[in-house]
Amino acid sequence: MKTAGTPHAIKLSTNRKELIAAESQVTHIVAEVIDSVGVIVPDQHIEIQFDVQGPAKTIGVDNGDLWSIESYTANYRETRDGRCLLVLKTNGEGKITVTATGGGLKSSALILNSY
């Protein structure tokens, strides 16, 4: 177990980087707030803004907080336990770039391919 330091950056990860456009595939992108050595900072509630460029649309965002009144279809979500989720669906072929910003932290970008 490691103790987290102060929030430093946003880290993006996904369950798939290659999407089949003809099948309108879906991918889950997790945004994590990390410290300067990559440890998740679980005690911060930071609003993460998602910007999606390319042939995909946002299906929803979530953070697992059952009491949250934030919209599930917005392009932002506050983290809970250092994480939040973006769900995308491909709607064509090409490069998809997802960028996450927020809280004055170092931003993160992820490139997906839809074919």
C-alpha cells in the first residue's frame, strides 16, 4: 500500500483502443487523478472535462456515486475515489482523440482508432 501525494495529473486508460465502426462499438475510458509518482489520489473530488474529437459520441459519464445529481450525458464528471468514467460509441471510421482536463492538473490524451 502506498500513500498518495498531492494531485498532479490525470491518467486515461481504456479497455480497447481499436473499434469497429460498422458494429458501433463501445469503449470505457477511465480517468484517474494521480500524484507525481502515479499513485491514485482517492480523497480529492475534481471535476474532469472530457473533449472528444473524431468519429465517436459520448454515451455517458459516471463515477459510481449513487447520490450524485450530475448529468450522465454531460462532457464532465467529478471524480469519486480518484476516478471517473467516460463511455464512448463509435459512429464512423477514423482517429478518435479523447482529452481530459480539470482541477489545474496536467491533462491527458488518448488516441483510439475506428475502422
